[in-house]
Amino acid sequence: MIPTTYLSKLALFTNNQIVKVVVNGSYEIVSFSIKQVTASTVEMEYVIPFGSIEEVTLIELKSSEDVVISSNAVYVPITSDTIIKQTIVIKEV
């Protein structure tokens, strides 16, 4: 079993690695409303402004070296300013 203190350290490491969100392969978001670690969970919140894109089909979290940390296929129509809340849970499987 992995101790919870180590899982928390991995969550902190992951949080520090995430520097931007790339939507649909080209629209970059570098400003987060919330970006924090609670226990072994990374919590993020960011805004996609109305008019910037019509819909979200892919969300990628990237490092400063432009390496993909997480990739999620989604479908979110952007009909107004849209707040995206995203969590990453670090756990033993």
C-alpha cells in the first residue's frame, strides 16, 4: 500500500507540472481561477470565454516543455463564458 503522504507528494508534483490547458489542439489557457492540491487531488478551474471557440472537443493539460500530462476527449458547446472544473485524483490501483 502506498502511504497517503507519498500520494500527496505526487499530487503536488503533478500540480507543479501543469502550466497550461490546450483546448482543441490550439486554444491555450494559462490563467487558472483555482489550481490547488487537497490531499491527493489536484483541483483546477478555468474559464473559456464566449466567442473564443464554438465548442470544446479535446482538453489537454501540458507542462512547460509542452508535454501532454492529461488528455480528455469531451463535448462542451461554448454558448457563454464557460467555467471548466477539472480534478486529477492520485491513487493506488
